[in-house]
Amino acid sequence: MVKWEEVLENVSPKTSQFKVLTYLAFKGSTQPAEISADTGIPAGTVRPALRTLLEKGYAVQNENGTYNSLVAFVDIVSHLYSVSKK
């Protein structure tokens, strides 16, 4: 796993990258089309977000074309909770 503090400082919760990363962290191994269908984020936005997450080392692509987050869902939720308490 990557250092989640670094990831969450570098990816704003307002971005599609954050939304896709959070979805992957919660759902697990997922195809881009499923991410788009479940979140309502257009496929044309999901794929670039995935590419960026891959380049930054925050997600991985599996041999079967699915993607996984390298940040645990609990870390994302904990971060959001701590930020909201400020």
C-alpha cells in the first residue's frame, strides 16, 4: 500500500480522480465501465482518471483489465473525517 497521507494530500476530494479512487477502494477490483455505471461519472472521465491514478502509483491495473486502489477505504474515510472536524 502507498502512503495514504501523501495520496490524500495530492488528490482533492472534488476531483474525478478522488471519486474513482474511493470507489475502487470500497468496491475492489473493477472494470472502468462498471465504475462509470455505478458512479454516473462518464466513461470519458473515468479512463483518464484511472490513467492518472496509475501514473501516480495510487492504483494498479490487473491482467484482466480491472483496477484496484492501493489506498485502503478506511484510510480515505478516516482522512475525510479528520478534515471535516477541523
